[in-house]
Amino acid sequence: MNTDPLTGQPLPPTAIQRILYLAPKVHVYQIPPATSTKGYQASTWTADNNKRQIFTARLRILETSIPGPGDTEKVTTTLLLEDPSTGDLFAAAPYTTPNTVEQALDSSRFFAVTVVGEGRKAVLGMGFEERSEAFDFSIALQDARRVLGMEKNPNATGPPGRRAQQQQPEEPKRDFSLKDGETISINLGGLKGRRSRPDSASPGDQKTEQDALFSIKPPPAAGASPGAGAMPFLPPPPSAKSVKEERRRSRQTFEQTPQDLGFDDGEFGEFQ
């Protein structure tokens, strides 16, 4: 027959109990009160060669479900620290709020657990020897919070019971899609300082803007007259025949006659 983990009294026959987590060995510490609202420092528990350790216990997380009228049921979850040899209860911690178990600020293997007994409350330190055990313990508590309705965000993950800041409300999603008739204006960095040209701009303004864009003016269109700014066509080069004829005429023009050299071909004729 199932019994209440806190009082030891028998439960109804329809009650269902299941173990969410079991650790064969955890170390229990008598810890000083928290010195700040942020949480607990595990380094102070293990100082002076574990001077504050008081017990080595077996840890069980026990879930109890009691069916009620209709489809209702009452679900409770309790952390039990028991003697590993005899199974006697050493301390119990009803998991009623997330702050019942708080992870230490400086270690993922140590937790502060609020236990109750005989109408009194106390905060004990609890430490795992392996990080994997502490991780599984945190996952089991996360599942328990989801069943007990403590999780505001079912997909939330993280250490249990850490005195976390109040969650900020999510911002409503905004629609940034363009509506009918809306346009986007883009400012290109390479055209900084230019102003958009109105549709009624004159051809002269367009030419001025084109000259500002190009550092070298484009060549004139084919067939443009010299007066319009186009360069005249150069005459074709002379042929080889015309060059020879020109050289021959030059030699004839500058060739000197006997008279130019001082010879007289007049009355005396040739020299005797």
C-alpha cells in the first residue's frame, strides 16, 4: 500500500506513485544563510575540508497522483533524502515552488534545498559527485514543474529554482510587408549628394547631369559637322608613286646648270 511521503499515512487505493529520479549518493551540508538575494555560493559549503557536511543520503524524487471527482486528479512531488542503508527518511522537501530547489551560483553540481519537518523549515546544501547526475536531476525537476503547472513557458530550459529575473513580456510581432501602393526608397552610397531629378527636367539639365557622371566625354556621333564640335577627317596618306614623282621634281628644280657653276658656253665655245 502506498503511503504519504511526509506523514507516512496510507493513501487511497487509487493513488499512483512513481519515481521521477533516483541518486544513490548525494552529500548533504548545513549551510549558512544566503548573504545576497542572488543566491548561494557552494564554495562556502565545502571550505575547511567539507567541515559543513552532515550526511550522505540517497535522493528520490517521488510523484504522487490521487484521482478526484470526474477527470480531476491531485498531483504532488516530493524530494526525499533517505538513509542509503535502511531507507529511513532523513529530510523531505515538498516541491511546491521552483525556489524549493536553487542551483548554486558557482557550481552546477550543488543545490540549496528547502526541507520541512515537524512544522519547521530549513535550507540544506546538496551536492552530486558527477555532473551527469546533477544534469539528470535538473531535467527531472523540469518535468515536474511542467506537470505541476509551474512552467510559464513549457519549452523553457535552464537550472531549476535559480532566483531568476522576472521574464520580460514578448514583443508583439509586427508586419513589415509592403502594402498596396507602398514603395521603398533606396539611397545608394556612390551617388551621395545627388538629388532625384523631377520628371519635368529640361534636356539641358539632363546633359549637365551626364557630364557630372562621366569624367571623359563620349566621342561625337558619326556624321556630325565640325561646327557642331566634331573633329574634321584627316586626308588619306599619299601613295608611293606620288612620293617618287615629288622627289623627282625636287631634284630637277634644284639641279645646277653649267652657267650656275661659272662656265661660259658662248663665243669661245669649249676650252682650247
